[in-house]
Amino acid sequence: MPTFRPPTVREGPAGPGALFGRYKLNEGITVLKNGAAYTQWRNPSSDTLAAATIAYRGGYEYTIDAAEAAALTAAGYGAYVT
């Protein structure tokens, strides 16, 4: 079965001070499916998550079926489907 890991973005600083200012962390981006459309959210509210047909929270890996893998690939998320 294919898997989907939503995209990430590198953000920094990792904390206060000069030392942490040099480091960046990967921040997961949530991908929501509503009907046939996919949208990206940085910090979705609980209501936004509940209203979505499918919610792929950033930072997690999901097992998906072949049809969903094809839909994600067609929507431009092919690099995140394995």
C-alpha cells in the first residue's frame, strides 16, 4: 500500500538566543481534502479539520489506497507519495 507524508517547511529560529537562532526545524503542513480539491494549512482550527473530507496532519505518515495516491499525485503531491 502506498503512503503519504505531507510536505514540510524549514523554519527558524529554533528558540531564543544566538545559538538557537542558527538552527531551523521542519514544520509539518496539513493537507485537507474537500471534495476533489486539496488545500494546505499551516495551523488549521479544529472546525476546519472537522469540516474536511480527509485531513492529513503535517508531521505524520498515512497509509493510503491506490486511488488516493493517484489523486494526490494529480494534485501535485506526487513527491510525498511513496
